[in-house]
Amino acid sequence: MRHTVVHVPGDGIGPEVTWAARRVIDATGVPVDWVLAGAGEDEFATSGTTIPPRTAELVREVGVVLKGPMANPVGHGYASPNIALRQAAGAYANVRLALALPGARTHFPGADLVVVREVTEDVFTGAAQHVGPDAAITVKWVTRAATHRVTRFAFDYARRHGRRRITVAHKAATLKETDGLFLGAAREIAPEYPDIELDDCLVDALAMHLVRDPAGYDVLLAPFQYGDILADLCAGLVGGLGLVPGASFGPAAALFEAAHGSAPKYAGRDVVNPTALVLSGALLLDHLDERTAADRIRAAVAAVVAGPVTTYDLGGTASTTAMTDAIIAALTDGVGKGSAA
């Protein structure tokens, strides 16, 4: 079966790592028709918008997107194009996977964590303003409906992937209205899934517990801001952002994206680790029901990360291109061999 996928290269290192992922996906033999679409800072410079209407239309029409990281100015400038693209897709749940691969630099070789975060609410809705020249406010927004929806997503994900425990991250002891509502709404869904345990932890204490012993946790469920921070913390536990894939899901569209940013200082240098986007490509193939091909990619990545052809962040000297070539060679040499399905 042929598939159509929108390819959004993004900014900075985005074009390099998305093309690497695209090469690996094509090397599996799964037939994909790629549709290139622009978004990010270059589009803003030419059209005044980071997400052109045609790109948003393609995302909604096709429903499957391989997305590179996009630049998000700090403290000024345009609103986050990453959030805008998720909004165009109707995405409400973001998933990031932190698995310690053999060969990665980590003190926790057995770590295997999933972060599920709600991405339509919290302090990222844009409800913010200055109050005079010396003060500013941001509104934290939480609803029962959105929390129910992302909680069901987390439980369904856990059930499909053999996970047995979900921990809600919150600050309900202090933020009793907003975080209290998020925690309470999550607890309302738990009885529908008696086979999966639900517990909770204050987010600051959870951060401490994770860096001491991540093996004590399985799936973490959080509002947008806490989930963003915890996902990067979990990436650090397993060897860095270059190893952590992710995806954002909505009712009719899914975006497959790495956890890392656009890293403009490395753009065009052919030095960054492509693994996160390549593994996001494996998640994309899972979504397309091409699971054999997805498993072949994961096996090939694991073999290469454990070997000598790695980028600087893994202790090697290989270029992005060389590491991508090594992953493709592992695929064609039969690592995790099976039909492309």
C-alpha cells in the first residue's frame, strides 16, 4: 500500500535530520509519496506567517507529517510555530519516548520512560499580557474535557504498549484550582482502565525521583509545561535529546517530530545526531500500520548507536550523513530483517 506523508523540513538542523529520516524510511521499502511543505522562520520572513495556509491545509488533508524542529524566538518575536502546526493538525497529545539504547552515554541503562503531555492548554494558550511596563501575567488554563481526553489517550497508549503504570505530574498542593482539576479529572478516568495503575507525584519531587532512579516510573502524564520540562529531563537520563523521538496526535492528523530544537549553531555542518528523527520516522511507520518496517528501523538504530559510527554526542566523530548511511546499511544488511509490510 502506498502512503502520502507531508515533509516539513523546519529550521536550523531540521532539514538535515528530516531528510536523514526520510532516507531511512525509504530504505525500508515502504512506498511513500512525500509532499514538501514550508513552515518556520524562512516562511515568516517571506510571508509574515510561520505556518502558511497551504501547509496547514496539507497537514489536515494528508493527516501524517514528518516534521523538523522550528525556531522559536526567546522572549520576543512570533508565537511558537511548533504549537501553531500542532494546532493546525488538531493535535492534543504529545508523546516522547526516552529509552536507554546500548552504547548511549547514560548512568541508567535500563531506563524506559514515556511522557504524555496535553498540548492545547496550560500556560501555552497565548493568554498573556503586560501590566504596565514592569509586570506581566500569563493565564494557566485547564479544562476537564481536555484532561479527560489526554488521560484516555495515555491509558490507551499504555494498554497498547504493555505499560502498567501512569504517574500524573502536578503541583496541586499549591495550584489547587488548575492542577487540582487536572489531577482530579485524570482520576475520574482511571476506573475505566482497571488493568493499569494510576498514581501521582508533585512535579518537583518527581524530577528528584527520576534522576535518582528512573526505573521506578513508566508513563508520565502531565500538563503542557511540566511535560515539556520532564521530557527533556528524561532525555538527559538516556543520553540526550538526540536519541528521543516524539509525536503529536489529534483526531485526524499526527505529527512526528524529535524532542530537540532547531540548534541553529549546528545548521549546515552535518554533525548532529539524526537518531531522534529517524526513530520518530519509525513511530510514523507504526502509525501507518507498517510495524515490521518500523521495528527494522529500531533494530538498525540500536545496532548503530552501539557501534563505532556515531556522532559527537555519542562519543564518536561521524557526520550526520555517515551515521544515516550506517543505519541504512544496517537495514539492508538484514538487522531486524523482515518484510516491509
